[in-house]
Amino acid sequence: MSEVITVNLKIWRQEGPEKSGHFEEYAQKITTEASFLEMIDLLNEDLNSKGLEPVAIESDCREGICGTCGVMINGQAHGPRKATTTCQLHMREFSDGDEIVIEPFRASSFPVIRDLVVDRSPFDQIIESGGYISVNTGAASDANLTPVPKEAADQAFDAAACIGCGACVAACPNSAAQLFTSAKLAHMASLPQGQPERWKRTEMMVGTMEEFFGSCTNHGECHEACPKEITLDFIAFMNRDYMKAKVKNRALSGQR
């Protein structure tokens, strides 16, 4: 049953990357049927009507697909509901009079652009370094021409569920990106089309990841925060492939 509640918002405001930020407090009435982003929309409409600067927050699909809406809500990436993105979170998860602290993802590799918007371009650089297949395939092949075992297809599908939102990095005490990187690597390494450049791709993507992010120390917070529940097994697969890649790539280059 829907009801109208009043929540006390404590939102991080920051004019730009070089500016110091601070929290500002707002009281917002909202129906429990509304989504979290609809609540922010109503707040911004009220701020606009008063001639004040609205809260900057990214969103796009609002269907839990793109992950751009991700923020920290009461210290949790995407909020209190497991396997749910910020845009899928509804106000029925909160009670009348609750204080809700809203912050951008906290990681040095994700600098704040403005308010709740962060720069996630290091993820793009990991993908650019090797997250693709560059072989010339010619015309598209007929469906089912390349046999793919069901187990491999299932694993690739599970890895491809990663939306690159950055919750894993924000939740990790080391700001590590192993879960994201391993999911992107496993997606291609599981399929026949990803085999030709598998070892070069692994070494390049892991190397780029290490330039921006911290090291994994097996806290497991990344999996708990992930809205798509990407399994930690992919990190183990990546570590195994990285060790193999170092040997195979040296052999291919003629090094001793």
C-alpha cells in the first residue's frame, strides 16, 4: 500500500573536481511507490523553482542496465537492497523520518566531476587496452556455425551481465577493479571467438587495471555490492590466466 513519507536527505554537493565538497540537508516528501531517482527528480524540481542549483546525478536507462546512476546510499553502493541498481531502488525501502546520506562513489580512481557524478573513464581505458576482438572475421557467419559448449555459453553470459557501474570499486577498501576486469576478460575467454588474442588481451587489460586501481585482498565486498551479483570465481579465473599469459607471451616474443 502506497503512503506519503518525509525523508531527510543529506547530499554531497561539490561544484567541480578542484573544489572542496560538503553535505547539504533537504527534507523531501515522496510516495513510497516512487523510485529513488524520481525522488531526486522532485527535489531538483523544487530547487529549480527556488532558483537554486539542482543536484547533479547521472542516469540513463533507469532499467538497471547501464549503471550510470550509481551512488553511495547510507554507506552502501546502490543502497540497501541487494542486487539492485540505484535506479531500481524504491522509496518503500525507507520509512517516514529516515535520514538518507547520498554520496558519490568514493575512489581516487573515480574523481568527482560534480555533486554525485564521478569520472569512470579508467574503466574505458581497461576496455580500450584489450577488451575487444580485432581479428578480421569477414561476413557474418551463419547461426550455430561455431559450436559453443553450453557451459562456456553460460559462463560468458554470466560475465557479460557486468554493467560497469563501478560499485565493486566503491565498495572495496582497496578500490580494486578485479571484479570488473575479470568479468570482461571471462566474457571473451569463455568463447571460441576470444581465443586468438586471449593471452595478449589478459596481460594488457590487467596491466592497465593496475595503473589506476588498488590490489585485491579478498575482502569480497565487490561481489556483495555488485547489482548483477558477478561471482568472485571470475577473479580466480583472471589470476590463473594472467599467470599463464606472462609465460605464453614471453615465449611468443622469444624472450627467455
